[in-house]
Amino acid sequence: MGLFSRKSAIQPTGHPGDDQLLGLLSKTPSGLGVPRHWLHYVYAADEAGAAHLEARASEAGWSVARVVPEYHGIVAERADLAVDRDSVIETRGFFELIASEVEGGEYDGWEADAS
């Protein structure tokens, strides 16, 4: 191991897609642990499910927009949360939980601003 070699300090989240996104964000100029514009996608089988998802995410402090009606889902966003391993694990858990509360609920993942 050379003097200037660097090993990744990112610990796995338990979800390969999340690990990959965190790896990419860690290479951005601001790195991990800073607030970023963060989007999450959650779907339901019907409009009632989408309304439930919207209410739950809004109660938790997320700004929510409905996805085109034929998909019955939401896009939840925030720009005041640091994106790092712990917040990703906690946030995935929250969105998977609310998805499990509705018929046909599915958490479809997230994306974050890479600047």
C-alpha cells in the first residue's frame, strides 16, 4: 500500500444500488454528508394508495408531487438533509415502510444532486 493510496471509507448499506450511488456521490467535489437535493420514488396500485403515500411523506417533512395519474405514485424531495450511509439506510427504511402500507406499494429508489 503506497503512501498516497486511499481506501473507500464507505460502509455498505445492505443495498447494492444505494452503495453504488453513495460511491458516486463520494467522488463529487462536496463528498458525502452534505445536504443535497434528494428525490425518492414510491408507487401504489391506485389513487387511494398514492394519497396515503403523499400524506405520510408530507407528515415526515418531504415535499411531495404526484406522479402522472396512470402510475399512482409520488416523488418526494428535500434539499435540507445530508446524504450519507446512515441517512440513506433510514430513508430507504421509511419509504419501504410506507410502500408496504398500500396495495401494490413499491419503493423505486432515489437520486441526488451530484454537484
